[in-house]
Amino acid sequence: MDAPLALYRRYRPETFAEVIGQDHVTGPLRQALAANKVNHAYLFSGPRGCGKTTSARILARALNCEKAPISDPCGECQSCRDLARGGPGSIDVIEIDAASHGNVDDARELREKAFFAPVNSRYKVYIIDEAHMVSTHGFNALLKLVEEPPPHLKFIFATTEPEKVIGTIRSRTHQYPFRLVPPRLLTDYLQKLCDADGVKIDPAALPLVVRAGGGSVRDTLSILDQLMSGAPAEGVTYELATQLLGYTPDALIDEAIAGFAAFDGPRVFGAIDHVMEAGQDPRRFTEDLLQRWRDLVVLTAVPQAIETGLLDLPGDRAEALRSQVSLFAPSALVRAADIVAEALGNLRGATAPRMMLELMCARILVPAVDSSPESMAARLDQLEAAFAAGATADRPATTAVPAAAPAPASEPEPVVQIPPVEASPEPTPVPEPAPVPEPEPTPEPEPAPPTQEPTPAPPKPAPASPTTVSPVASAPSSGTSTTADFRQSWPNVLSAVQRIRRFTWVLLNQNAQVVSLDGNVLTIGFVNAGARNSFESGSSAADLQAAITQVTGQTLKIESIIDPAANPTPASAQPAASPSPAPTETRVSAGAEQAREALSAPGVVPEKINPDDAVSMNDPVIEESSAGVEELLAEHLGAEIIDDPYAQ
């Protein structure tokens, strides 16, 4: 009893109509045959097992058919029967394997025999397979023959690497590129062959066979032939296909996917342990896992992917994938697919594949270790899903400090003021407690007299007037204030001026002091005429009035005089021995300590002050003149030269 032929030989196409997946090639060839416009040389290129040599044989049969010109061989004449599947062949159709007959001597022998006329057929056809294996000298020997062949001679070159065929040969042929066969078309073709052969096959096993064949019809038929020959009486099962082809079972992939969805580390690492203990290829497992992530991503983007054919899956697997899609956010799917794809590249040649697999799974399970945008999006999706499901985080959430109600736009921003302390001869004054509002962003505090640690008070609605915080002793009101009371509030007034306009604050802090307060008239003394002129020429007086109203609630008329006896001491540089503001050293250190405590309180964010915010259109403009630096400083800022070591 004769042994049966291989499956790809038993079902080799005999007409162009039987060739699948190459309509872009078979269509033009059939038109050229029917119109008798066949070229003298053809170049068929494409991946292995996609029908190049088969199409070349069909073309040779059609050329020598007794009913030519005809698009498909008739299959009845002697020439068609000789070249049919299992036929004896024809002496006028010569098939040469260039892998073993590619040198220059073989080319010369072919050139000598090519000029003889065909014996029984209309044309002598040379089918040169693996044409890229012909040497350069061999192609050069054939060049003149391919360029100007005799009328009875036809050449058909078939190759998987057309770029290796020299350009002078390619330019003298008609080139037809063959392609890999689409999976859905190949699946239907395999099912038809199994039905014709009387073999039962599990529908879930067909996609595995097609995937293993990689789009090559011959490779796919060889794999199917292997499964059919070793199949039991019930036919080719899914379990048999996964075992022989080395694919990971769907149950194990489902287990890993479920573990990723639930962030269940033991479940995921248990699946990896099963893969390694079963002796499966870690790279194959990673490929199968990446294929599943790809299916989930496609199904998420296109919910009708199964119905439209984007995913070729059996019915039961389609339902399983739809249930898995609902467990992941789109960003989590894309991130997991990227991580697995990266790990797949790193597994090539890895010395510790199990460790690579475990690290890959750890990156998917713990998005917090990854700072990529995809990881951040996955973490946000995870939190949104937890909130939507009413879940509570394991760790207590940080209590956010509610923001205070914004003040009207026309009024200055509320400022927390540190209450002044009555000057006394004792070295350590005893401050009175002062209530302060709930912590809110405030500018960096200036050193001020020490006070007791502020205690939060319940928020109050913003009043119509600017919001201020006054000391326990109420601020002096109009008509009842004294010069001594106002001098105590002067540092707070300067702090308010600094927030309104920095130029005015520098001018007052360095060159002015309170002389007297008579009713509603405040007299300010300046150390020189330059400082006084700068104060009166711009909007500095209005800035000072606004600060006084903000701090004390009074509306005062301001008069400026020149008082050479005035000796203002800036708040940032008060000497420790100054008798007026009590022990300044103690106050500065206490103020700094209080500032540190206020900044360390939860929810308090110090306000960043932009120096350019204090710039005003009313600032005096110093025009270019011949005056020196000393004159300008003395005129506008009240500077005084103490000593010039370089003076002659």
C-alpha cells in the first residue's frame, strides 16, 4: 500500500481559481492569459509557502494548454494531464532549484539548451525557484537570453528575496508580489480541507493552527497534517493542539488575567510557577499573554470586533473576553500590553527567564513603582473605579484643609496680623492671646513682637470692609488714639504697606518715623528732603493711608515734615539694646519661632511674593542726568554717606 502524500501536496491548487488569498496576482495573470498578452519573463516574490511555485506551474499549464489562450488550464488535454497534481510532468516545462544550480556553469548549460524548440508543447518554460540563490555571474550569463529570448521560450523566477536578484534581470520581468494569507480566510480553508478529508477538528484548535502557520499556507497545512496524523478517533482536540504546538492553555491565561484584574499577587505568581513547572517555554507564555492583552485592547476600542472579524475567536471564548474587558480600564490594558511587549524583547537570550517573568508581573501589579504617564493614568482609573464601587482605601485619606471664602475683588486680601505688644521696661513682655482665623495661605511673615501660638477659629463670612486681625486690646478708633498707641501699631502698618507697595515700604522703613498724632492728622518725620519729596511726589501717601485703614480702621490725614532728629530703625535690623520696642532680640527670635510654627501647621502654604507685583505706574522715574550715584540715592532714598575710604 502506497503511503499517502503530504496534505499540502494532496491539495495543491491546479487552477488560479483554487489559489486563496492572492487575488491581486491571479486576477491580472488570468486576464493576460485570456487576452494572449503573456510576457516572456515573470518574477514572483513573497514569503515562503504562499503560492509562488504553484502559480508558476499553473501559468505553465495554461500557456501549453491545447485550448489556449485560456485563463485557466482545461485539465483535459495531454499537456494539462502531464502537469496535473500527481502527473508525470512535461519535458517542455523545466523546474530548476537555483539553491543547487546557481553557478555560472549551470547558467551556461541552461542557455545552450534553451534555444532548442519544445518537444510536445507550444512553449518551453523554465521555472527557476529560489532565484535569489543564483550568483551574479550566473545572472550575467542569462542576461542576454532573458532580454531577447526566442519566441518559444518563457522564464518564471520565484524568490523570497527579490532584492537579491540583480536589477538588470528584474527590469526585464513582470513582477508580482505574493502575500501571506489572512487568518480568517485560512481558517475557512482549513475547515474545508478537514471536511473533505473526513477529520473532526475542534473549532478552538483551528486558530492555534493558523497562528502557528503564520499566514503561510504550506506551513499551516504541514501543521494540520501533523495534528491529523496523531489525532485520536474523536479528532483533533484543543488539548492536543496546545500540547503539540506548545501554546499556553486558555485556562492558564485566564487565571493570570483574573489575578491582574484583582491585583492578586499569589494568583499571578502561581500561574508563572505552573508554567515553569510544566516545562513550557517562558517566551511562548509571554507571547500568548501579549496576544490576550492585544485582544482585550482591541475589544475595548471596538466592542463589535468579534462580529466584524477583527478578532477570530470561537463563541465561548468571545464571552470570556467580554467579561475580562469589563475588569480593566483602557489605560490599564495599554500599560500592561506595553510592559509585556517590553519583557518579550528582554527575554530573548535571558539567562533567568523566570525572574524576568516575575518582574514583568510585579510591574503590572504595582503601578506605583512606575512613574510613566501610563502608570499614573492606570492609578487614577483604579481610584475612580474604587470610588464608583463605594470602596474605601486601606490607608486613611489625608484631610484637606478647606479654602477660605475669597474676599471681594475691590478689597485687599485678608491678612493675618500679629498683635502688637505694649512696650515695657521688662526684658520679656507678656503677650495677650489673640484669636486668628483658620489657617490660609499668607505671605511670609515679618519678624514681629512675640505672641501666643494662634488657635484656629471658625470661619466667618467676609465683611464689607477689609478683613483684619487686631490684638485683644481693640485698635484705636478715630478721635481717641494717642501718639503712643499709634507708635505701637507702626510696625504692623509698615507690614501692610509692604504688601501694598514695596517702594513705599522701603521709603518709610528706612527714612521715616511717627512724630505725632493730633486728632485725625498724622505727622510723619523724614530724615532729609530727598526722602520727603519722594514720598509726596508719588502715590506713597495713598498707600500709607490704605495701610492705616486696613490695620487700625482709621482714616487719617498725613502730613510730612523734615525732622533731622528722626532715627528710624528698620524692623529687620533693630538693635537689641533699643529701649523703645522692648528687647528686640527676644522679639525677633520669638517672631521667627512663631513663623516656623505657623508654616509647619498642616494646610498652611506660604504665599510666594513676586517682587514685580509691587511695581506701580506711579513710581518716580529717575531720568538720566549728570548726577552721580550718591546724589540720586540721597535725593530719592534719603541715603547719607558715612565714610568714603577712597576720598582723597
